[in-house]
Amino acid sequence: MKKSQIVQLLLSLVFGPLGLFYSSLAGGILFTLVAAGLSVGFFGIGWFLVYPFVLLTGFFTVARRNSEARVGERRHRETVEAMREGVLRDEGRRD
């Protein structure tokens, strides 16, 4: 299933690392923990230190997921076309 880059950007801008859960469960957990740890160490500014990395990670995970979805869709279309051709050839042999 394809994901939207704009939705990912908006979620990451509004919710920070929590917005990564839209595109990557592992990324969302990792960056949320990192941001929480940095917030404790840097008195609350950890969220802002992590924001650029969250935005980049969100962009690239959505791009990768969409690329994989396109490949899957292409393979599916090729399979369906091959099956249709095979069925048509088989029907032609019966006549």
C-alpha cells in the first residue's frame, strides 16, 4: 500500500518522532526513545534536536515503501497478464 509523502511530512512536523509510526514502526519507536533520552539529558530540547533526522527518515522510508509497492504492483500485473494469455491459449487449443 502506498503512503503519502505529504501526510508523512505533516505528521512528523506536528508530532515529531511519533509521526514516524505512519511509515515505520521501528523508526517511530527508535526516534521516540532517542528523543526522550535527549530530552532528559538536554532539559527538553531533545525533541528539537531529533526533528531534522525524523523528517529525513520519514521521507526515505515512505519513498522506499512506495518503490516496493510499485514493484509489487508491476509483478501482480505481469502475473495476471500471463495467466490471461495462458487461459486464452488453452481455450484456443480446445477448438
